[in-house]
Amino acid sequence: MGEMSSFQLGVIGALFLSVASSVSIVICNKALMSNLGFPFATTLTSWHLMVTFCTLHMAQRFNLFENKPIDMKTVMLFGILNGVSIGLLNLSLGFNSIGFYQMTKLAIIPFTVLLETIFLKKQFSQNIKLSLFLLLVGVGIASITDLQLNLVGTILSLLAIATTCVSQILTNTIQKRLNVSSTQLLYQSAPFQAAILFVSGPLVDQLLTKQNVFAYKYSPIVLAFIILSCIISVSVNFSTFFVIGKTSPVTYQVLGHLKTCLVLAFGYTLLHDPFTDRNIIGILIAIFGMGLYSYFCTQENKWKHADSLGSQMKEKDATQFLALEKEGHEVKNSNKDSHV
């Protein structure tokens, strides 16, 4: 029970770190891009991953975690897939309206549920599905304002959904099947993610913004915000891998929509973004859906834990019964031998 409670505290801490760091980096990046005019999101992400790898490398040098070698082909493909999914999400945002991009992000949850059901044979109860439906409706009401379709944007969105779902499922699967921690997996894969984005980032950003990241004039305040963004990104990347590994890709996406609601609220409070009754109603519905999801997940985990304890007790009783039966046979046999 002590191990279970410490595990739960660790997960709760990671969830809180994920929300806090993600909301912080969104606010920081929004100030960097909207107010200071630095539009190079994909290139900035490659710098985030480089700083994350350097930080983890220093931590490993100081023996703060043990480096566990993972099959190079697995790590390389996983890292490249993660990098490609980030690039495709940025391209989807560039080629679609904000409303259609939000629809793309909302579609990740049902697609993840579908993939896990088909390929991993994972079962989702009707209660979980209902809570996810309410969550998606709420976030949709709060964040989707317009839906403008175009062929290129739709193809990019579908590719972004597919790569994001697969990469997040693999983040969970690799940690469990290869018995590696979130830190070990992030440390091994971050260089490949950073490399693919470092090469493609300037090209993607130039395609979207018509500006060259290397020709940009970097002022001291822009550099300060870039450094702050990179520092926060270490917490974002670490907590992302930890949450997906210890919970599930669907739970991580639910957490992501909580961040969306918080970002909308902070945007209104701190940056004076427009906020309507529709936003408030959508956020309340989404929070209600998240509450139901958390409650149903907790209840189902308790049932699973109780079932596993019950099966262990049955196995223990059966083992003791067999042992006693065996002793009884041995006593009978020894009595027969003594009579002879």
C-alpha cells in the first residue's frame, strides 16, 4: 500500500508539473511570438529538445539517473516519428484556420482510443467514453470559432493526427515493454527529435512565415524569452514522457485539454484576450467531463486493484490447500508403511 500511495503521489506531482509548465510555456511563447514578433515555432521546438538533452546529459553525468541502452533502431524511429508529428502539427496550424486546427487536436483522443482498441485490445468502458465525449464537446464549444476546409490542410491534419497518436502510444508502450523510465527514454530519443526538427524547422518556418530564422535580428529581450522558453521546456518534455508512461496517451490528451481551458482563462486574465459566454460554458462543460473521466478512471483502477488482490488471495489459498493435501497424503503413506 505504501508503494501504491507513493506511486500515486508521483503521478499527481507529474500531472501538476505538466499543467504548470505547459501553461507557462504557452504564455511565454505567446509573448515571444505575438508581442515580440518571433514566429519560428518549429525551430524553437528543436532548441527546446537540444536544451532538454543537454540538461539530461548533465544529470546523467552527476548520476541522477541511470542510462539504460535501448535498441538504436527503435529509439531512432521513435525520435524521428515524434519530430515529424511536431512538424506536421505546426504545418497543420499554418495551412488551416484556428478552428480546424483545434478540431485536429480534438480528434487525437478518439483516434487514440480507436487505435488502442484495435491494435492493443484495450477496453474503454461506456462511462469513460461518455466523459471523453463531454470533454471534447466542452473544449470544442470553448475554442472552435471557425471551420475553413482546404485539401492540403486536411491532408496535413490527418497525417498530424496519425503520427501524434502513434508516437504517444509508443511512448507508453516502449516504457512498459522495455522496462525503461520516462527519463531514460527521453534522454535516448531527444537527440533524434532535435535533429529532425533542427534540419526541417527553418524550412517549415520559412514556408509558413516567409521569414528566415537565420536573418532575424535578435534583441536582448527576445533572447531572454527564448532562453526562458527553453528552460521551461525541460519540465514540459520530462513531465510529458512521465505522464504518458505512468498513465496512458488518452489521459495525457485529457490533461492537454485542461491546459487549453487554463490557457484561455489566463489569456483573458493576463493578456486581456476576448472572452465570451460561449467560452465560459465550454470550459465548464469540459471541466465537468474531466471530473467524470478522473472519477471513472479512479473507480476502475480500484476495481482492478481489488480484483488483482482477490486473485492473489485465491492463488495463495489454493497453494496452501494443495500443500496441506500433500502433507495428508504423506502422513497416510507413512502410517501404512509403519503397519507393514
